[in-house]
Amino acid sequence: MTICIATRTLGMVILISDRMITTGDVEFEPNAPKIHQLTSSISIMYSGDAHLFAEVHQDLRKEVQRRIDENPDEWLQVRDVAGLWSRFYTEARMRHAEPNVLGPYGLTRKTLVEKWATLDADLAEKLMSKMLSYPIPSVEVIIAGVDLRHGYALPTIGNAWMKTPCAPISFPLFLLAQVRAMLRRISCWLIIAGTRRMVTLC
């Protein structure tokens, strides 16, 4: 079981996770956090398949860094990063599906688009449906951080599937000590509004 919790309180975002990693049917608990910093004000944590997360996370980090390099004074919003995660997760599904769905027909994603008009309509729709529904390991993420809106720094928790901010889980600060006692090697971070600083609690 994976534990990932995000809450906002007192002008900050609190992220908590365990360290259990799953790859295929194998589970282990390395000395590494499941909370990853994307920008100076946004972090991501995950549950599910570690290998697929790493694949999508790599694409996400590259795009986030590209946007920061192009516009260093622009503050990326949590909802935008959540939208990027959804985009790259879908892209990973397409990469995994391509050799298995299109390969037997001598097609790639590029040639599928090029030959779309000449393909049998039923076959084209069938292939596209299989691509979009191709089964890949499950990965769920919570993306949280500090958004800058109308000149104010606001703690925000994003849902990568809804692409919009969502209501935080109620998790009072005084329970942090109890959770830490319950879980071995828990990862706790604070993202402090206004300062864009991330602090490791434990």
C-alpha cells in the first residue's frame, strides 16, 4: 500500500509519502523519497509503477525546465504542470502501444497519420481505439505547490487527471507526529507560500 497525502494549511502545502516502490510484481523500500521537486515552488509525488513514473517524469521535467529556461520570470502554475503530466502519460501509452498495435500492420504513429485517408475506415478507427485504450501500468500522482495569482502566493494542490485544483485532504498539523510514528522512513516536505522554499521535515 502506498501513502501519499497533500494538504494546505497556514499558508503552506504539506506533502507526505511512504517510500514503498513497486516495479511489476516486486515491492521494496529504498532509502529514497517519492516526492520529487519540479520547480522551486512545485513538487510531485506518486503511487503505482515506479518504472513508468520515471519514464513520464523524465519527459515532464524536460518540458518544465524548457519553459523555465525560455521564461525564467514566469511562475508556472500547478494546474499547468498537472496538464503536462496528463499529456506525457498519454504519450507514454502511445509509445508502448505502437509496436504491439500498429507493428503487425507495418505501421508507426507517423505512418498511421500519413495513410489515414487511404486506410479502411473501420480498421483505422479500430487501431486508434486500441492505441488509446492500450493497457499500461497504473501511476497516480499528486502535484502540489504555490501558485502566484493576482500578486498573491496561494498554496495549491492539483489533480493530474482533472487538470484543475482540487480540495485538499483535511490533515491537521498536530497529526504529523502521529503519522511519522506509524510509518517507517516517511517523507515529509513543506512548501511555504511567499518564500518558494521547500523544507524537509523528516
